[in-house]
Amino acid sequence: MRELINETSFDSRVLTGIPVVLAVVDAGSFIGAGNALGLTQSGVSRAIQRLEQRLGVRLFERNAKVMRLTDIGKQFCQEIAPLISRLQEVAAETTHSARAVRGRLRVNIDPTFARLLLVPRIQAFLDAYPDLQIELMIRDDLGDLIAEGFDVAVRFGEPQPSSLIVRRLFQVPVLTCASPKYLRRHGRPKSPNDLARDQHECLLFRDPVKRTPFPWEFHKANKVITVPVRGRLIVNDALTHLEACMRVWEWLRSSN
């Protein structure tokens, strides 16, 4: 049984010669086929000879004046040409399918990024990829992306060490802000360390990983100053953070 299988097994090297045969038929000469395939005339001739040896038949009658298909060569080309054409179609369809954007994309996304940057642009993205469905999960914690079936996540800040592939999209500056009313009442700090004084009360933003407020850091050149600020309000959403900066402090101070 093993000997029978070996004798009747297909010689895959035959496939390398088929495009050369078809190119010769299309061009009408070995020289034309060589130009189309980037081969020399002798290279085309050798490829045809190897194919004929593997098939055990002559595909072309050729001499100094004549080059034409034999009867069995004509039959071979008539039967093989549609198969090669179909292979090319399958390859093109596969390439198109691989490049096409379709299916469902599950995104774990930071609330602030979703509201300020993504949502205003999401319709244009959906219009560009009509076969794509997007599922947005708005949350402040990353969680386990693999276990929960997420394809991608978008977050601010330095990523934690992990096996995930991380790419920076852009850099966002962090500004220290206060409402005009707050500054009129409590004074404008002249240096970052002034924020540690008793008359100042700062908004704190929760680190979703450590579950504690982020420290207040000020960067100048290569120097980093960490200020031990005080604050009674801790939030985990940047939009709420901004709204509180503009509105809440007067109420907090007046309630003391």
C-alpha cells in the first residue's frame, strides 16, 4: 500500500512549470514569455523541459523555425488554464477578505476619551467601514481584556507591565486649573508648593489601578516636583473633575 501511494502521489514541482507554459502560449514565443516572467529565453526553455520530463510527455514541438503545442499540449493547456484562473480568483478573494474590515470590534475605553474624542468621530468611522460593528464598553478600569473578550482598549497614562501590545496614540498635557472665584477667594499660588498650604483644597483623581488618588506632580525640564496636596473630593471621571473645578469649590467652602 505504501508503494502504491508513493507511485501515484502528486509531484508538486509540476506547479512551478505551469505558469511558464501558459505564458509561452499567451506570448507565442519563448522570448515573449521570458519578457513577461522576467526570465531569459534559456530559462523558459529549461522550465518547459523540466515540466515535460515530470509529466512524461512533450508539450511543444519546437525547432529553429517552429514552436507550437502538441496535441497533448493543447489538451493540457485547455484543461489547466481554467484551474489556474480559478486559483488566481481564490487568491484575490482571500487577499481582499484579509484586508476588508468586518465583524465585531469590542473596545474597552476610558470615559473621557470616549465622550470627548471618540464619539464625535464614530459615525465617520462607521461610514468608512460599513461591515464593521463596534461594541464600546465605557469603564474606568481596564480589567482582564483577554478573559472578557476585548479586542482593544484605550487608556490615558503609563500602562502597567503586561504581555499586551501597547502603542502610544498621542500625548496629552496635564494642566493645573482653578476657577476665577476660587483664585479671588484663596489667592493665586506662586509656586507648586504653595498648594500644600492650608488655604488650598485640591481635587483628587483616582488611579483606577492602585485605587488611590494620583499624586500631584509638576514637571519642568527633567525635574519633577511632587506636592502633598489636600482634598476632600475624589473623582474618577475627567469631565466630572473639570466641572467640579469650575463649580463645586464655592459650595464646599461655604459649607464649612
